[in-house]
Amino acid sequence: MGKVTIKDIAREAGVSISTVSNALNGVNVLKPETREHILEVADRLHYIPNLNGRNLKSKATKAIGLFVTSLKGPYFATLADIMVWECMKYGYELNIFVFWEGKSAITNILGKRVDGCVVLAADIDEKGVQQIQDFEVPTVFLDRELKSDKISSVIFDSYKDGETVAEFLIERNIKRICFIQGILNNYDAIERFRGFRERLAKADIPLDPEYVLEGAFEREKAYNAVKAFLEKGLPLPEAFFAANDLSAIGCMDALLEAGYQIPKDTVVVGVDDIDFCEWYNPKLTTVKTGYEKQGVVAIKKLVKMISGEEKGDITKLHGRLIERQSTAITE
């Protein structure tokens, strides 16, 4: 059987095409029994609405797009889940686009498949951003600082988060430190490292290049990086600071496997405050970024830009350090 149309439903239900259209679109001009009869027929015939055609008529999709290059890890999963529920509050659905190149994302953004979008993808370059701005697509970026009438940013104050960890370690007279980087082109990874490194420099504490490892925000990669570092036989750092919690946990995996005690032999600090921080042994000291709030604020701002209630702006979410067992040194 071919694709069922509203003509097929009208024929089967014994009503006009306009009556079927009113029933399917929820126009309140029909008797309840007539509408229910039409919907029953549509369901029985397995009717699927033509959303593209509907969108062309209404010029709105009632959908918001989340554009990411990965959904791996607790941060992305939690962010997406929160955004789904926040969209529902405003009568929108959330469509998630996972892509590997910026051109693909731009095609979907400019193709009017969504009314607005939230972007967490460094793969969208300056040219892509300019296209979004030129087409006036309401957009909230989570990975860069941008502002225009239709563009907002909701970002972590990652530079300050890096400074906060540096100050925490400086106060404890810790000087030999290992930093585990995140994804190298990621805004938060860059800013956390910059804030951390510059605050150490102000205290005349050098950060040896051999003590800067690649963790890519992943537990396994951080584990492998720390394991390889330990095999070099260099002096053990007094502290490890990882650009996110998954990397910090991978770091602790490698340290504990090698027979080191945390925090007796070395301390470990992460960023994000994912749930697993309190389940791991030892519990992880971390900077709570409030990433749950990021999704709520992003959707609220985006909806207001779509409706024209607000123009774009930049919101920075400030973190706070939560000390747990991984740094709780006792004399």
C-alpha cells in the first residue's frame, strides 16, 4: 500500500478533505464524535503527516535542534535529557543532530528543519557562524562567546574554574602538578587550562610540558595517558588536575592500579561534578559547573529569541569547588 493521504482518510471516513484537515490539526470547529471518528480512521490507515508540508504553511516547526558531535558521557546525556523536558514546557520538541563535519550541521540549521538551535560543536567554524547570523537563525552556543540579535551564548566561566583549582593547590603548597587536557579545540578545555596555567605562573609555579597529558575528556584515554606517564619514571606529581571528571576518574584508575594511595601519595581534582564523583572510592574533589542549569538557561533564552521577546546576550555560569576524599589530606 502506498503512502496514505488525507484524501484517503476523507474517502474512508465519508467526510470532506477540509474536515479531515481540521481534525488532524486540532482546529476546534468539529463535533467531538466527528473528530474522534476521523482520528480513528487515520490511525487505522497508518496515516503519517507530511511535516515538511505543514512547516511550509506555518513557517514554524515547533522543534528545537541540539547540534553536537557526540553524546558520549554523562555530561551530554544529562544536558540532552534536561533540554527535552525544558522544551516540553514551552511546547517544543527537541531534535538531536549528531554530525561529524560543520557543513552538515549548517545545512540542517539553515534548512529550516528547526525553529532555533543549541550548538555544542567546535566543528562549526567562523564561516558557519556567519551563515547562521546572516540567516538570522535563533541560536544559543554552549562552546564559544558570541552575541547578536539572534545569537546568545550560555557558557561556563571555565577560565575562572581553572584559576580556582590552581588557587586551591597553591594554598596547600603543592608545586609539582600534572594537568590532563580535554579535547584540544574545545572552548572549556582551552579556558580551563589557560586559567589554571596563568594562575600558577603568577605564583611562580612552572608547569613542565612533560606533565601535561592528553585526556580528551574521556576516562579510558586519561587512564592510558597517566599509565604511560607513570611508566616514564618521572617524579610523581603532588597533584593531578583533569579538565573534566571522567578524565580525573581515569587518572585515579591508573594511579590506584599502580599501587598509589589517593590522597596520601598524590591528590586528584576534576571538573563538572557528575554523579559518579560521589560513588568512586575515593570520592572526587571537583568544580561543580552547574551543567544541569546550562540546558535550562539555554532553552529559555532560545525560546525568547524565537518569539522576539529578547535579543541575544552572553551568560556565564560560575562554578564552585567541592572538596572530597581525593584531596582530603590529614596530618
